Amino acid sequence: MSQSDAGFIAALDEAKKGYDEGGVPIGACLVAADGKILGRGHNLRIQKGSATLHAEMSALENAGRLPASAYEGATMYTTLSPCDMCTGACILYKVKRVILGENTTFLGGEEHLQRKGIEVVNVKSAECEALMAKFIKERPGDWNEDIGEQ
Ligand SMILES: [Zn+2]
């Protein structure tokens, strides 16, 4: 479980893609117990005018409709600590662990995940943090909107 995991590399790649599209630079990747990537995606709120397409939701959506067994032992990689909505989705589908890039920019539902028996690992990625800092400096209003703040 580190920054060299294929799932983490994919999530970071998605975050950069989001930045290049003019969106909030957060990426995610859902990896099955056997290591297969089920779905990956990035935050699309700005690109799609969406209320719900955070990175983790995009990854789940791109993985498509799956039986509960597909999430068993799965890992959700995300470049930023998951918000309450994405925390809820991880709990709903009972992923085994959440590996996040950083929680300095934003601290989400990590304690809630742990209380529900989901393992949480922070890989403390300087790259994830720098990408968010750059975006927030450039577009503070868009960031506040993303986390439901005025
Ligand atoms: Zn979220």
C-alpha cells in the first residue's frame, strides 16, 4: 500500500486529467481484491455541471453496476480524503480499504470509515497536495463549492 500501487498511480493520473480539463483535480480508482482495476475516474462537477460526480463517485460509476461480491476485498484509491458523500458510498458497497493521497487540504470521513471497519491509509503524497494547492489558489470559489461551503 503505497504511492507506487497501480491504483494510486491511476488515481493521480485521473486527478491530473481533471486539472487539464479545468476541473477540480481529484482522481480515484477502484481496485478489486485480485488487483484488477474495476473503474477509475475524476471529479467532474465543473465539466459536467454535476452535483455528485466527485472522483470516487466517478470511479464507482465507471465500474458500472456490479454484484456486492465484486466490492469484497476491494480498495478505493483517492487522491484526497473522501468527503461525507464518498465516505458513504464506500460504506454502502463495503469496500475493504480506502487509500488516500493526503488529508492536509481536506479531512473527510476517515474516522467514520474506520468505525465501520474499513481500513484507511494515508500515503501522504506531496504531489497530490501540491496539485490541490495550485487549484485552490487559482479557483478558491470552485473549491468551496465542491465541498459544500459558501
Ligand atoms: Zn466526495
